[in-house]
Amino acid sequence: MLSDEQVGAFGRDGYVNGGLALNDEEVEALRDELARVIEDDGKPEVKQPVSLRNLSRDEAHPVWQIVNIWEASAPFEKLISAPKIVEEIAQLTGASALKVWHDQIQYKPAETGGVNMWHQDAPLWPIILPMTEVSAWVALDDVDGENGCMSMVPGSHEWGNQMSFIRDLEDYEAMPDTFEDKSVEVIRRPVKKGEVHYHHALTWHGSHANTSDRPRRAIAIHYMTEETKYVASGEHLMKPFVNVADGEVLEGEHFPLVWES
């Protein structure tokens, strides 16, 4: 469980490192599964994730994303309900129940891995409300300043939906010093292999390119609470899998319940 100091830091900053969540053997098993799922992409005889695509604006410098790898891999399915992770997400959200909204592998290859531009998660998920989700970002490599670790803006989770401002930042390195009347500070967040890093769905974050000789592999598991409801007017990759009516609590086989108080 997280300490009171860690919970307080999350409330203040919108992110916190939760420490080691996986041992070396577990990390290796997930790395092997990631490689297998990529190798098996498109094979009709093999269970597939929801999506495998390049998120980068530059095809020569990819950021590979796999959505819902848990649906294609038993080890990743086990990970989404790992006791340490779900119990600590419950601490941070105050939830009485947690479901998985979806997961996302984020893989930046060695030397060519691209930039993941500044964004907030929740505004990119317009089929769910409220914007209270918390993500568990689990590193499958040592992720640092050389291979494209995340950077975050502390306190930005308190500023509401500001994607209209963030998406106009065409240069990743050109974050302004202020936003409205608020001071903007960019903090790099290295994460060791096997560690879990939590962030709020409104926290401003992004990651620079991987120019190192090491890959940068990680999975973000996005959790929603019992209050999360479906918004039919929005569009999202997961919308075809929704089977509840507009305004109802989002649930179903593709949004599994992983923790209850």
C-alpha cells in the first residue's frame, strides 16, 4: 500500500511513483508476451488485441501502441488485477469498485522511438465521464532521460480540460513557463524496470524521443471507478465494445471488474 506521504504527493502533483510492482521474472514474461503479440499481429487463428498502431506523427520515429493486450495475453490479463496495483489505485481514487477502461502498451524502439506529444488522457476518452480516471504505468525497461521517459507538469490535474491549449504545442520542448495565471514546471519522471508510476487522467504529460540503444517498453493500465458512465455522443476506439445505454455505468466483458471494497 502507498504511504500517506505518497498519497499526499499524488493529490498535490497528480502523479506518484508507487515502487516495485514486478520482479525480474515477471518482467521477462511480459516482454516475451509483448514480442509474441507483435509477431502474431493479424493472424486470424490467434486472439488479437483491440488495436496495434503507430501513434507518432513521424513514421520513421514510431511510438507503437497496443490497446487491450490483456485480451490477447494471459500474463497481461493477470497484471491488470495485480493486488498491489488495484489496491493502490483504490487508495488514490477512493473507489468502492474498479474496472479497467483499457490498457495501452507504449513501445519506443531503440534509436528511432519517437515523441509522444503533450496531452491529457481524459479528454481523449470522450465516451466516459467524469474525468477522474487514474492510470498505472508499469515499466518493462529502465525508462530514463536517454530512452524517452515521461515528463509531467505537477498540479496540472487541477486545471480541468485544457487539451485545446496543449494540442497547439507543436514543439515538444517548447512548453511555456506559465498557463493563464499558473506557473508551469516540467518534471521528468524516470521509472525503473518493474516499477509502477501512477498519474491522474488530467495531468499534463508527454515523453521525448528514444535516441538510446535500448528499447522503451511500458504498459499503461487505465482504471475507472464505480461512478464512470458512458457518453454516447463521443467517439473512441473502445466504443464498439460498449453494450450499455447512454448515461449508464460503463461495464461489460471488455471493461472487467478487478477490485471491490
